[in-house]
Amino acid sequence: MTETNQNWTKEEILDIYNKPLMELIYEASKVHREHHDPLKIQVSKLISIKTGGCSEDCGYCPQAARYHTNIEKNDLMPVEEVLSKAADAKATGSSRVCMGAAWRNVQDGEDFEQVLEMVRGLSAMEMEVCCTLGMVTENQATRLAEAGLHYYNHNIDTSEEYYKDVISTRGFEDRIKTLENVRKSALKVCSGGIIGMGESDNDRIGMLMGLLALSNPPESIPINALVPVEGTPLEGQEIVPVWDVVRMIATTRIVFPKSTVRLSAGRTEISKEGQALCFMAGASSIFAGDKLLTTPNPGDNEDMQLFNILGLTPTEKKKDNTGKVKIRKNQPNAIEEEKWSRPGHTIERNLEATKKAKEIRRELKETN
Ligand code: SAM
Ligand code: DTB
Ligand code: SF4
């Protein structure tokens, strides 16, 4: 059995990434079959529990308040609404729910208590539960685990070098710190990135090196193809070629043999044949439903059709002990505040998009 080799060099991984594509897919497919059932697909449903109005300047994100994008903003969703959406998702084959919030970091208080309530409700529904809420402290991660959460998603997004060209309101080291906080709790780690943001192949491999440098490899690795959204600094990026998505998935599969690789955002731009190649290359998980957080996704009927064509069946919820973590007897009294960074360096295209948004808002105000 091939374990994750944490000593891969960047050159070795780049050589894998650059193999002739047919060879690469074959190698990745072999690794995939050693560790995973090639006919099973894990289906997760995303629920955006708090949408838009985010303080950060992530260049890819339609939910950043400073850019003018056409999304519907929403405060934190009521618990009952989340549970009802999850029940619908379970009925159409999802075994996991992933709740996303447009927050920089989790803040202790009413909203966090409401999220813990959602987690308790979902884990009682016999579904795996995942959250992506921004940066978290070790105590917050532990509280989420105690409430029944299984996974925490927090993407490193790209290489440490290219990260500085995309986001200025937090540092790469904050992402790593959060992932290590999550690792210290009983939660499983879900972390990956985005391709198609103008990064080089070197940066794509740099992202994998960033994941390899974690104390343990993530159990789940989402590979997102950028969805360029009008109004964001990356609105003009070309859709990343499907061949790059396949290469990235295959390389991730070989480097992290045991992790689940998820073909995440960007599927509406990938044909059924392209998605089939991604599954051959080792992807075995997707997000279901006609919406991701704010952008479109293929929808249940299309996915069912694809699964039938390919002979894939959705996996059931895993029967394991995670999500049933003992609640600490002695909760710490004084919770240490994490000091998250705010580098604030200049990213021209982020400033440009912010300026454009201000002008649009001014014009809209004048015409109303
Ligand atoms: N606010 C939290 C955070 O940043 O960790 C959670 C939500 S955030 C929207 C989750 C992830 O969605 C990001 O880390 C990024 O990888 C992905 N994402 C956001 N916008 C995207 C886009 N336009 N295309 C592809 N992936 C995107
Ligand atoms: C992940 O890696 N991709 C998902 C999930 N984790 C939270 C989010 C994709 C978001 C795409 C843009 C949007 O719909 O707003
Ligand atoms: Fe906010 Fe997360 Fe979007 Fe960044 S990716 S702007 S932190 S919601």
C-alpha cells in the first residue's frame, strides 16, 4: 500500500504533472484503485449559511463586500432552514453537508452558538457534516467537533508565493495555523485550492507542497477551477482548460494516495466526458445541487445521468467514530485569542475592482 510520502520534492511532483497526459491518467488511476473504490462517488451538498458582505479581499470571491457582484446577501440562516435543506439533499443522494459562511474568522458569540446548533441538528440526521467558516482557534475547532462536526474545510488556495497576489487581508500563515488548530481537534481536514487564477504550473505544485508540509495530509482535497465572476478582480481570467484540471487531479491523487480528491467548483464548464476523465484520474467526490455557494453547478438530474452513464454510485455516510467526540469536562475559562495577520500589501487588480465597485455604487445612488 502506498502511504503519503511527505518527502516529495517540488521537481519530482512537477515531473509527474508534466507526464504525457495518457500516462499520467493511467498512473493516477492505478493509485486510485489501490486505495479507493473506483465505482463510488462521495456527494456533498453545499449550503451557504451566511452569504456575502465579507470583509476580505480574496481576488476570486464574489462574496467580498468591497467588490460589486450580483449576489444576494443573507444574514446567518435559521437552524430549521439549514436542516430542511439538508433533508432534501439527503433524499437526493448526498451523504455530507458542507456549510459555508462568508466570514474572515469565527467569532465566539451568538452566531457561533447558532452554527453549533446547526451542527448538532445535522449530525443527528445521520449525515456527515462539514463547515467552512474562515479562520478558527483550537478551542473553536474543538467545540465544533464536540457538537458533532466531522470535517473542517479551509483551503490554502494556491502556493505561498502566489497567495500574496490574490489576497492582502490575511496571510498564508493564517491558513496554515487554522489547519493546524483543526488538526489538534478531532476534526478531519479538508483543504485544497483553485486553479485558473493566473498562477504558473510551479504555483500549482507549490500548493500541493503547502499541503504536504502540514503535520498530516488532509483527508479531503478539493480542486476548484476558478469561476470568474463579474466584478471580482479575477473576472477576466479565461476558463482553465479541462486538461489542466485533469492534470491537477491526477497529480494530487498520486501525491496523496489516501485522501479523497474532490472535483469542486467549475463543473458547469466541464463536459460530461471531461468529468469522466477527472474521475478516471482519481477524483471521487463532487458538490451536488444547482448552486455552489453563489455560483451555478450542474444540478442533481444532470449528475444522476452522468453517474448512470459511468456506472458510479453515491457513497453512504461513513460509519466511524468521528462526530461523536466526548465533550470536555473542563472547558477552558480564559480562551486565548488568536492573532490573525493583516498584511495589507498592494494588489493592483484588487484595488482596481474596489474602485470600480465604488463608482458603480455612486452611479446607482445617483439614479435612485
Ligand atoms: N470564508 C471562508 C474562507 O474563505 O475560508 C469560507 C468560504 S470561501 C467562499 C471557501 C472557498 O471557496 C475558498 O477558499 C475558495 O477556495 C473557494 N472559492 C471562492 N470563490 C471561488 C470562485 N470564484 N471559484 C472557485 N472557487 C472559489
Ligand atoms: C471548496 O473548495 N469549494 C467550495 C467549498 N470548498 C466551500 C466553494 C466553491 C465556491 C465557488 C464560488 C461560489 O459559488 O461562490
Ligand atoms: Fe470572504 Fe471566504 Fe470569500 Fe475570502 S473566500 S472573501 S474570506 S467568503
